[in-house]
Amino acid sequence: MTAVSDVHVREVGPRDGLQAEEPIEVAARVELIERLVDAGVRDVEAVSFVSPRAVPSMAGAADVMAAVRRRPGVVYTALVPNLKGAELALEAGMDALSVTVSASPTYNEKNVHMSVDESVAAVGEICGLVAVTVPVDAVVSCSFGSPYEGEIAPGAVHDLGRRLLDTGATSLTYADTTGMATPRRIDDLLDHTGLAVGLHLHETRGTALVNAYAALERGVRRFDTSVGGLGGSPFVAGAAGNLATEDLVHLLDDVGFTTGIDLDRLLAVSARVAELVGHPVPSRVAAAGPRTRLAPV
């Protein structure tokens, strides 16, 4: 039986991680999703219903979901950019949707070619389509700053989150898309938002794990991570990947939190990911092994 999770981990590697890589075959994407579930992952952002011309790595989302063996108790989430994407996701039988709006107006224009107000309206259309049948998590990107506008006031980020809830989003995740967060800035935002939020952290400046720990100390219990630490934004100079799932699980196991994810099996998935993308993954635990691994005598 899977352990009851003290910390909820949403695995975004099959979507956010692979989106930044050269396309891999549908069968390999299905394998990755199923191996993550075998390792104990119970929430996986599996695909994105976006234009294959815009994001070639996410082509064939419906084919992926048609081939995945659905498991009881596992939430399969799709990122959708607009109403058409949401319609396709519903046709594919997705359990949940995620949408993204940036707190940085310039980043939002570069990412989805819409103003922030237009993106908020698009989220409202998506929420209206799914009504209350499918949960919609709104991800606020650039929540801790933007390379275009610089600092973004935590109060303004919180206000954007409230607008998204008002449109019908059922939960909020705040993303450090540009890797500008520090523990102090995590505190500043949580002072406004409260603790019933998720965090999506990036390693661009090597702070993802310390930021996660700072949020844990405050009481946040929901995080996005990517197996191997894959990912990264094409609109941010020097962007690095997401907080690696194995790095967070390794830390949580040692400090007394449970996730329901088996670290050894997860590391095997991470090794397979490196084979699939054709290069080493950035995860430090994948490189060094867990602290419990002894050197040969």
C-alpha cells in the first residue's frame, strides 16, 4: 500500500521536463509516465495540449494518454493554453488541468502571445468549460521576479492569484520560473498568499532545494518537481531545470516527511530519463546517489 503523503509532489517531468528537450517517441513518453507511477508518483503532469508547431516535444498528447495504463488513485494532469487545448484534454479523459499566467507582462507576451488580462480571460473560459467536473490549477509564473521587469511586488503576485481563483481556478501554484527566489522572497510571498498553495521551483541560481525547505518550514505541503531536474524556460537567459524530484524526495525522506515515492525506484527512472534525452540529468542525487549508498569496500 502506498504511504499516506505528508507532502504532495506533482511530477512535471513528462511535460515541463521533456518540453525543453528534443522530441522523443510517444512510446518512450508512455514508459516514463508508467515508471514514475510504479515508483509511487500519484500526481503527474503527463502532457500538454499545445500546438505541435509551437512545441514539437509535446506533439501526440492524445496518443500518449490513449496508451497510458490508468491507475486508480493517480491524477493525470494536462497543461492547456486555451479553450481548444482544454477541449482536447477533456476528450482525452484528463483528470485535471493546469494553466499558466505570468506575473510578468513581458514574459507572458513572449510565452503565450497574450497580455496578462487576456490570459486571465482565457483561464475563465477554460474554467467555464470544465465547470466543477475537472480541477484547474492556475500556475502564476515569474512569481519571484522577471528578467524583464525586475522585482515584482508580492502583493501584486497575490492579487493576480486571487483574480485567477475568481475566474474559477480551484488551486494556485506560484512558480519561480526565472530562478530569482530566495528563502526571504519565499517568506514575503507566503505572507500574502497563505500556505494553501503549491510552489514550482527552478534551479537557475541553485536555490530550488533551499527554497523548498524554507517553504516546508513555513508549512507549505505541495510542490512541483521534475524527474532528473529537467526543464527550463526558453525565455530566460541561463535558465536551468526544475527542482529534481529525487533531490526533494531524498531530503524529505531524511527529515521525516513522506511522499509515497520510493527513492530507489525513482533513481532508476531518472537514469532511464538520461538515456531517453541523450545526456546526463542535472539532479545532484542522481549523480552522487543517496546518502545511504555506501562505497564498495
